[in-house]
Amino acid sequence: MKPSAPGPAPAISVGVKNSIWSIFFYLIVIQALGSAIISGGIEFAIAYAMYHSRVNLITLWAFPHTISGDCALSLFIQVGLTWASEEILIGFDDYKRPVFRLNRWINKPSPQAEQSNEEVLLPKKRFIVDYFETKDNVIVKQNRLYKNCNWLFAYLEVNRGIIPKGKGATLKGFLMSQFVHDGSRSKFVNFLEWFVQKFIRSMILAIAMFVVIWPVTMGILAGIGHRVGSYDFYFNDYPLPQVMKLIYGVVIAFICTPVTIIVIMLRNQFHEELYYEGLANGTLQRDQEDCSTGSIDQDISTTKHQSAEAIV
């Protein structure tokens, strides 16, 4: 059944963290720098354990101690772990209170804003809107702003977005919203699906980073290494491999961490906007609300009230 005459939804694109400089500071200084310190330190320690005092030559291409293979594997592992950890850490922060909102620079807000009496123009079809569309989202299907967009929005998984719960936010509630999206299946199957979905998306990002970062790194190492044979290069066991891996981990963190957080924030914001628009125009059914948010114990009025508390 349809919800009974819902009031105007809270404006989502407000808050002290919505300025471009505060978002930049949050992404680069707080998140990316912290991730770089941790990742760089771990990469340095692993490289020290792998290469220090080795009898065999540490080479760029040849086994058993191949730096090229080490760098390739490290990139994919680091991106995957970063993606999974940010989904939990940043996702829970956003579940308690919106961290920041980016959509004001992407398209004009939906006609859910309380104070707006002006005509809300339809946004032009732009790359960022296409990039985050999905055919399978019951909420997106109702919204004419995104109706004509296709597969690129699927990368964002808008139907897996979460609604901020404010004071009602609990870790258990967040984990259920994050992992459980099909109540007819077991929690293990839901978690397995979540893992596969995140793995695919993180590897898409990792491949895009790999085709740029890895060749550049190999070129730099070839330039500073000592030639051995006709095509390979060798390095001392300390400190070059360790320092190189530290820098490599830092560079990956500064690229991967902000991108991952932006994906999470955009997913949640698009989900909120389409969710509240569905409530406002009466097209969002109770079963759709349950399916799209993954929460089966929150009715519509409670969710709206808690979301308003989170955003204020």
C-alpha cells in the first residue's frame, strides 16, 4: 500500500561538509593521507621481510624475486582491501550521519527540497549520471531523471544505498543494511553476494589504475636498476625495494581511497534522493522500500524521522 500523505522530505544537500574545500580536506588530508601512512608502512614491512638479506638476486622481471610481479599483485590486493574497508568504515559513518554530499555539483537537486518553489530543470544526460545508472533498481525505475540511463549506473549499486538513521543508528542495523539484501536467502549467501559485488567493482578500479601506475613504476625501476643480462635489472636487498614499495603503496592509497569514498557517497546520495522522491510522489511502495534499503524492521515514517535527525 502507499504511504499516507508524507510530508516534505528533508533537504539532503546541506551541511558544513558540503563545500568543495572541506570535502577536499576530508578526502585527501584525513582519509587518503591516513590510508597512505598505513598502506605505505605495511608495504615497507612486507618488502623488508621478502627482500632483506636474500641470496638470490632481486630482479625486475625474473623469478624467484620479481619486483614487477610483486607490484602487480600488491596493487590489486591493496585496492580490494581498501574498497572493502571503506565500505564498512565510511559506510557506517554515513549511516550515522551524512558525511558529505557531492550531488550539488553533478545535477540539480530533486524536487524534494522543502524550500524550493522554483522550477526544477531536468539535468542533461551527462557522463556522471550515466556512470551510476542501473536497470534493476526499483527506485531508479520510478524516476524520470535517470530513466534513460543504463549500465554505467550499475557500478554504483544505487539500489544498495543506505538511508541515514541518526540516533537510531546501530552497528547491527548498518551491517544488516550493508550485507543483507535478500531476506529469502541465508546471511552467508547474502554476504557472499556482497563480497562478489565489491570484488568486481574494486577490480574494475584496480585494472584502470594498473594500466597507468604499473608501467610507469616499471619504467622508473628500469632506469635506476643495475642491468643484468640483456633485458633484466637487479637491485640491492636494502633499502631500494623497501622504499619503492612504500612509495608505491602511498601512491595507490592517494588514488584509490578518495575514489572509493566518492563512489560510496554518490551511491548513498542518489539512493536518498530517489527514495524520498518516491515517498513524496507516492510511487514508492512499502515492499519496494524494504527491498531497496535492506531494512525490514523500519517503517517509512520512522525512517524519515531518523533521517531528518541525521541530516540536521
